[in-house]
Amino acid sequence: MNLLFDIAQVAIAGAIIGLVFTIANKRLVKHYEAYPHLKFRRQLIQMTGVLVGILCVILFMPFTNQLRGQLLSLYGLIVSATIALSSTTLVGNIMAGVMLKMIGNCRPGNYVTVGDYFGRITEMDLLHVEIQTEQRDLTTLPNFYFVTNPVRVMRNSGTMLGVELSLGYDVSRHDIEKLLIAAATECGLEKPFVQIRNLGDFSVTYRVSGLLKDVNRLLDKRRELRARTIDALHGDDIEIVSPTFMNTRAFDNDDLFVADVTATMGEDGLEGLPDSIVFDKAARAESVEKLREKLQETQERIKACDQQIAEPTNAKAGKAAEVEKAELEDRIERLQSIIDRKEANISKD
């Protein structure tokens, strides 16, 4: 009889705890449906809820003190072992995801290079980071991969763009530097400069670099810089060939291996297209991130208005704060509507 009573107690207690956590999880999911950009926070709360739920089962189940102590010891041992082995487990990615959020140097829309991968971040989750590569494909990388490899994040304020090439010793470096600087300037790069990277046995290696402010045109400008470099050198009758160049065909001494550069940049219709096609999802994710920043700034401003309304310096200031608050609330509705629409489009991809 006692055994049946104990079983009934365990069943009732388990049902109550399970019902409480099921209701709490449903309310949590429903609450965060309006905030899809906070998915990371929701997943973190759910994970914490699972750990707390297991602890509640052990504490509130009608176990004997001896059995409860043994279960708590076992639970602590399992949690400790999981954390200790987290470098190769699911928990490792979770901990790495928390670390990435705390550092905050990566965000959707950023150009990143991590390991052998280069692309723009489209999504950051509790377990993974999704990047869009130059092939327009979406690559999913575990968070642990991000924290165990050097990550290079391209600054939104601009990046150095350059091209490297080798030319023979028979061409004056002064002429080459002028032409390369001109090519970089025509490309729209700021403060261009030329480096002599290597003095080889047969050639000199040059690199022209400049500051690209609009990083969202990285692929387009990289192509344009290379194209203008070719045109600048060929336009001045400088051959871009190896000094040991040999050809079995007979040519006159005055013949040059230089392509026609009469066509101007832009006639091929490629300017501006590569980046918009390749990084389309990343660009949309970045725009949503910027809208969220505006939304947060507006919410902070509403708090300031509330404080001004509650403690006005004078009647006129209080009235002005009320008017501003109404305008800000309308702005929040518009921003939230735009964010929801953009996120729906991203999720369809």
C-alpha cells in the first residue's frame, strides 16, 4: 500500500512540475514571437529552464533525504562533466555563442574571415553562425569554430583594398607607381599608396592599396581596381608579362603585348552588381540590424519623455514631451512593421 502511495505521489508531483514548465515554455515562445531578433535570448532562457526543471524534480519529488542527496550529487557530477567536456559537445557551442554575444565584435551584415571561410554574416544563433560566401551560398559554422580560430571582421568605416602584381626591372618604378596611384584614385579609393613587396631574381613585386569607405561594394571595387590597373599599365605601353616571357611566334621588335583599352569602365554594365547579387541575404540582415538600433534608440527616447512628463520642469516642457512621445510611439509601430516584413522575407530565403 505504501509503495502505491509513493508511486502516486511521484506521478502527481511529476505531472504538476511538467505542467508548470510546459505552460511557462508556451508563454515564453508566444512572448518572443514578436521579437524574432531575440531568438538567442529565448534559447538561452529555455536551456536554463531545462536545467532548473531537472533540479526542481529532484528537490520537490517525494524522495527520501538519502536518495535526494545522491541524485543531487549525480546531477552536479553530470553538469560538471558536461562543462569539462564542452569543447567537443553541444554545450561547447552554447558557451561559445554566449562568449560571442559578450564580446560583441561580430553582428549580422559584417564581412568576416574565419579560418578558410570568407563572407558576410546573415544570422547568429545559440549554436551557430551563418555566413553568405562569395558563391552566394549559405555556410553554417559552429560557434565553437568561431572562438577557436582567428576572426577578422571588416570595419564598417572602411577597409584597405589592394592588388599585387610583378613587373620587370626594365620598367622605371617611378612610372609604375604613378600609374598605379592613378588607377587606385580613379577607382575611388582614398589615400592610395604603392609598396614594393619583393625584389625577385627576375621581377619586382608591387602592391597598390587604398581605403575603400563603402565596404558594401567590396567585390565590385576589387574587380574595378584590377581592371583599372590593367588599363593604366597597358595604356602606357607597359607589358604585364613575365620577364622570362617566350613565344615561338615571330614578332617585330616594336610589337607590344598590350590589350586595347579604348573602352571605358562601366560599359560592360557590371558596376555595382556583384555585391548586391552575392550578399543579398547578408545585406537584408544588416538593414534589419540597423532598424533594430533605431528602434532601441526610439524606445530609450520614450523613457526620457516619460521622465519629463512625470517630473516636468514647467507646463510647456511637459506638453512638448507628451507630443514627442506620441510621435515616437508612431515611429515605433512603423519600424516594427518594417522589421517584421523584412524578417519574414529573410526567413523565406
